[in-house]
Amino acid sequence: MSTDYRALSDPTRRQILKLLREKDLTAGEIAEHFTMTKPSLSKHFNILRSAGLIQGEKSGVTITYHLNVSVLEEAIMALMEIFKLKGENNGRQSE
């Protein structure tokens, strides 16, 4: 899997994903939920796009973002497997 889990480590990026889970939003609509500068938010969008978690469609000067659900689902499933394995290892160590 190509998902960069560092993309999920930042609370701002997780909040962006949460907003996009509800509906597709423009960069400006997402920015309304944060107090940071647009260039700072743009860096977060770039990281999420590079990880394959979101996609943007440009129309004129407006970019509308949406979740790449299949990649996000893959990332979640992989994380669940990691934690499942850690949980099983912890159980074996205490036996």
C-alpha cells in the first residue's frame, strides 16, 4: 500500500478528512474551519493528495476536494491489522 501514514498523524489533516467525509468542499470552504493561513492549509492538502487520501478537481480558480474513499479504507484496514497484531502479541507476552 502506498498510503503515507504520516498524512494521518496530523490533527489538522484528520479534521480535513472528517469534513470531507460529510461532503465535497472547496478549499475556501475548508479554510473557513481553520484559523491558519491558506498557504499552510495548502501544504496539508498537498500531503493528503500525495498520500492518495483526497483528490481535487479544479474549476477555474476553485478547487473542490473529495475523499478517495478506497485509499482511506485501505489505510484504515491496514492500521486495524497492525493494532490487531500488536494486541495479539501483547496477549502472548503475558502468557
